[in-house]
Amino acid sequence: MNLILHAMQHPRAAGFQASPIHDLPPSGTFSARFCDDHHCRRDAFVAAVLRLCVARRALPILLLMPNSRFFGADRELIQTVERASTMEEVQDDIDYYWSQPANKTWLRRVVGLRLSTSRLRRVAGEYLPFAKPRRARRP
């Protein structure tokens, strides 16, 4: 039980697999704050953020083929950042996203048919602090 409570407080705890009952993100996460502000269901978070953050030239493709595997790497990034509680975590996830082989293709790299990480940073920045506040040192 303590492991579940600990993992719910720290969603990025390694190896934790939440059960469906406890799968809601904590209220201080990007997805919780975004969904509260946009009045959307938590299961619609990935699609809503993808629509907001996809590069404009890729939007027609996304609208014509919303469930296409072409945007799989973008969806994975959004699923990763949905539990972030600081912008540092978002930036770490974005750095990892750029190292993925799916982003090495000509259509994604040169033509830009992908998620705009600048837009993702901007959207996440509206809901998350840059870093966790540090505790004051005691003398």
C-alpha cells in the first residue's frame, strides 16, 4: 500500500505500474491542470495537446488520419509528459524524443510533419513551474 501511495505522489517512480483504478494522474501534473482548464476528459488529453502542438503543415494530415501510426512518436511524447510536474521533466522528455529513430525520417525532420516541441514547451509552460521549489536550508 505504501508503494502505491509513494508512486502516486511520484508518478515517475521507476517500475511502478498503476492499476486502472489508480491510473488517474495526480492533480499537480500537466494533464490534470490542462484538462481542468480546457474542460476535457483525461482520456482526451493526448489528442487535444497533439492538435494544439502539431506543426501547421502537418495539421491536414492529422485531421484526415487522426489515428495514423505516423504520429505515434508524437503521441508517445505527449503520453510521457502528461505526468510531468515541472518543465525540467518536460524538457528531459523532449530531449529523449529527438533521439528516437522515428524522428530521423525525411518527412519529419526536413518537411516538419510532426509535433512542434516549441509549441509543446509553450503549452506546458502555461501549467507547470520550471522546477520544484527548493527547501530553505536550516542554519
